[in-house]
Amino acid sequence: MTLKLTVPNMACSACANTITNALKAVDANANIQADPKTKLVSVDTQASENVIKEALAAAGYPVA
């Protein structure tokens, strides 16, 4: 399943790395594209949408 999420707090590549690491902790096989310019995170994962959103919020990047 591919999720496309808007993360308004993502401002730079370091933010994108933090987001990627937080999501990899939930699903190590996830394919993650985090773009600070567009504030979009695309996640191809087997984890549920709720789990992904909770992981982002826990990392300090709640979904809009």
C-alpha cells in the first residue's frame, strides 16, 4: 500500500532523514520518499496508515 502524506513540519533534508528513520523503525522494508520542498512523504509499506501516522507524530512530524 502506498500512502501520500503531507508533513508541514518537514523543513530540510535532516527532517527527511529523521522521518525516514522513524518509518524504517516501523517497517524496515518500506520504500520512503520524503521531499522537504513539497512537504510530501510517500510511503510504500505493509504497515497500517495509523501506525505510520503514529510513528511520524512520535518523531515530531505529525501529518496535516
